[in-house]
Amino acid sequence: MKRYIICLITIAAVFTACNDDFLDRAPETAITSAGFFKSVSDVEAYINGLYGLRPGPRTGDWDSDNVTYSMTRTETWIMLRGSLNEDNVGGWDTGNWGQLRGVNYLLENLQDVSGNEDDLRHFIGIARFFRANFYIDKINRYSDVPWTNKALDSDDPDIFKAADPRALVADSIVADLEYAARYVSPEGKYAGNRTRINKHAALSLLSRFCLYEGTFRKYHPELNLQSTAGRFLERAATAAEEIMTSGQFEITGTGKVTLAEKETDVTYAVNETNTPLSTEVNVAPGYQAIFHSMDDLGNNKEVILWQDTRERHAGVLNHVLQTDGSLSRSLMETFLMEDGSRFQDQPGYPNLGFTDVFKNRDPRFAQVFAYPGFRSNQDGVYLTAIDNGGYGQIKFYPLILGQNQNGGIHFASLVIFRYGEVLLNYAEAKAELGTLTQEDLDNSINRLRDRVEMPHLSLNAGVDPILAAQYPNVDGANKGVLLEIRRERRVELACEGLRLWDLHRWYVGSLFGQPQEGVYISAVNTPFDITGDGVDDVAVATDEATATALREQGVSRVFLLANRIYLTDNTPGHIKITFDRDEGKSFVEPKYYYRPIPKRQMLLNPALTQPYGW
């Protein structure tokens, strides 16, 4: 069989600033002999040991403006308070450099492999997909990073070479993904039930990365790469279009129902007093099925790649709820009304009570936010709809709680890539390029809206002044529709882990530079109803004695106004939560769009330099 020399471009590859012991280790698989790769089956067995480098499921929007706060002092939390530095930062080793070395080791040792060439190219494509995904994380954090396409030994002089420019690394990522998109099997004998890397997963990652890189270059003047943004945006659109025209995927499920119509369904339980739920709260079963499924998602035609995490022994933690935070007022107000009007057009919208904000909304709203009276099932545990002062999340919530050998919780299946994101990528890329047509909208955004019976988005959409204030750097003749596409992306992909990076690429870090607001409270020391059955459930107390008395009265959740919980306007107002009421935070541009390289890595390789501002 002919020799495969896997190179992206003719460059002197470099793999610097990694852990010393990593360079002395063989690839992290059970097969390490350079002469082992004799057949395609050998390559397949080796690739199976590298699946830790695939993208993981995303089930949270931590540190973005979709969440009110985080109890955990995350990297972003520390950074926004000016305390992140090269001494306490992590992340350089995220993704496992040893596994990356394993990818390059494989690609360098294929000269003796015999077998079907298409099968071999399939596995080469998966290896290059893994390498691309690894470097996407690195370029997002550091911009310029060392690129390598070979397995370096400890005596290789390239270990101490400086980082390669962002432009070179981005082109190398695209080259890897282009190869994968060309040669990886779409749904053949190696693709499985879409839990294994397939052609359309490669196209999905290619579209996602090119959209990120194109918009990042367009909106970030510090890179001085604006003139090259267009080709990435064009590839984001064409990669998405290739999936769209494949005929293999579709937006699944149509229609909406009210909670009252579903009150006998265990997945839409009535409230705790068995009062029928509101006929004014709409839900979307087709949308729900993607995120709450206890089934094999390989049968869902919207799912491109998924991970089976339905049992704890799968070894993947399914963060089904924002357990360290809660959903924000900002995200709540982004969802439209069911007639397509803005929530902010409702009379007195800033002061609407908890149950009122759910009435007559986009049906996706009550599949993301814990609606009044939500419980996992008729006899199950009640989930409060107010979580740490913000709105509770039910997207990804496992709607079946049952006893099993692992302690009683069945996890939902989790999506890695889905067709809905592909359609959003397509519409945004075309809008950024200025080539978007009404037909493009009808084939993308409006298919998402059709599923939940929402009015169509028009190419000549007017400019929403609220969105314009959030995204002040959006301009041009198609400004109105581009802003609405950003709204649709935030709504459709809420809590799917993409919001923080969207804010980064759009150069709007200031949106999460201040504490986010939560639920509106009309009066303190007075309990109110969040389930719609007339029973008071929640209260905000001004002192411990009052809080104790309210609990003794049977109020299930009492928030005490203290150093980290306060109301925006004292009383009435929206709940805000911080670790310290007077503790400020700010977003420094462009510095905070990047992360510092840990000092240890800088000491190991003095040729490295810190990213912008660090």
C-alpha cells in the first residue's frame, strides 16, 4: 500500500511548553509499537483509544450573561475581578497533550498498513478531526499557539520554538477538518449510530470553527486580520450547506401544546396541589425531545453526533441543571412572545411576576426555564422554578427519575452536534457576508421557528434598539436581520455551552462584565406563588428572624438579603446575587478575550510570549 505522509503544510512543526514527562511517554493507548500498524484493524483499535479528544457534550452556559452568577470561583469569575494571572491560571493541559502526541504518532507510522484505502482514509480523517478539535480549544484561549504535526521526542529541538501565528494554526485546523469532511464515512460501517465521528460531524465542526474564526477576525481589531475574515465565513456557510443538502437531517417534531393539555403526562406534571397548569404556557415537544431523551438519539434525524450518558457508569458527568447558578433575566427577556412581538413590548414588563413571564411566550421558553409547577413526574421530586434567585433550568433535565444500581438517577442522552446549530451557522455566516436571502432564512431560521409555530423572520426585519444596544458593533444594511439571528441563536442554543464563546467572537465581553439580574420581587418579607396554584412558595426576607418565621409558616424557599443577595432597587426589584454586594467586576478589552499562559510553561520555554494584554 502506498505510503501516507500526513502533513498539513510544509512547516517546521513545533510542540513547545508541554510537560517534561509527556515527551518521554509513548502515546496513551494500549498499542505502542511503531511496527504494529499492519492493517486497518490495527489503526481502528488505536483510534478507539483516542476518543477522549472528541468534542464533549455542552450542557451549560457558565460565566455568560445567560446565568445570574456562579457559586464556584471559576477562571472567568476570577479574571473579571482582576485576580487571574500566570500563577493561578490553568487550561494549558486541557485536552491532554499526550493524546495529541498519540494522534501524530499514528499519522507518522502508516507506511506499512495494508487494506482498503477508503477505510484507512476514514481513520486518518478521524485522527485529524481529533487534532483539529484539540487546537480549536488552544486557539480560542491563546490565539498564537505552538502547532505540531509530528510526535516530538525529548531531544527534538522544536520543543523550544516560539508559538506559531494564529493564521497558520487556523489554516492547519481547517486543513485537518477538510480532510476529515472528505474521507470520513457518513453513515457507513464505521459510523455506528452517530456516537462515532462521521463525515457530517466533521462538517459541523468545520462550520462551527469557521464561523467562530471569521467573526472573531471581523470584530477583533487587535488581530489585524479583518481582510481574511470572509473566506472563513464563506466556508462556514458552505460546510453547513453541504449538511443541509445531504438529505440526512431535518428539524424534528412540530407544533406546540399548552401545559394544561399535557397535565396528565408525567413529563409535564401538574403542580404540587394537582391544580391544572396554565393554558397560557406553551411547550414544544419536538424541541424537548432532543434534550430530555432517555432513548437512543441515533434515531433522531436532527442529531449529527451524540454521546450516550444515560447511565452513570458511562463515566461522563451530565450537568443537567445549572447547579452552580441560575438563568438570568437577560436571557428570559430575549425570548419573544408567541405572536413574534418582543417581551419588552408587554405593558409593565420589568415588573411582571414570576408566573406572568411564562404566559404566551415562544414555546422553547418553557423547555429551557423551569415553568410554574414543574416536577420531574407526578410522584417525583418537585423542582423549584427559582434557583438561587434566578430562573431554574430544565433544559437537559432527566425527566425520568428511577431506581437503578447507580443510585437512582437516569441521565438523559446528550447531543454533541445537531442540525439546529448547523442552520444557525449558515444563516449567520451568510448575513455577515451580506449575501443572505429570504430563501436562506426560510431554509434555516424559519425551519427552527416552524417547529414551534413561531412567526417567520423576514429579511427586512427592523432594528431592535435593545439588541442594538447589546451589540453596538453590528452595522450595515442588514443590521436588523443580523441582530435577530443573534437573538435566535441565543434562544435556540440556550444552555448548550456556546454563549460565552459567541460573546468572545462578537467582541461584546462587556455583556457579562456586570452581575446579572434574576427574578422580580414585588415585596420583601411577603411570600408569593411560583406554581400558579395559589399556594405561597417563595419569599425574600430582610433578616434571619423573619426568614425563620416564614419557613415555619411553610414557605419552601426563603432568600435572606445579606452580603451576596440583594435587590436591584431595594424594594421592589430584581434579585441579584454576588459573592459580595460591593465587589465589582469588569471586562478588560481585548485582554480578557484571551487567557495567560501558566508561568511554569513560560519558564520551560522562554520563547513563548503571553497573549494580548497579559
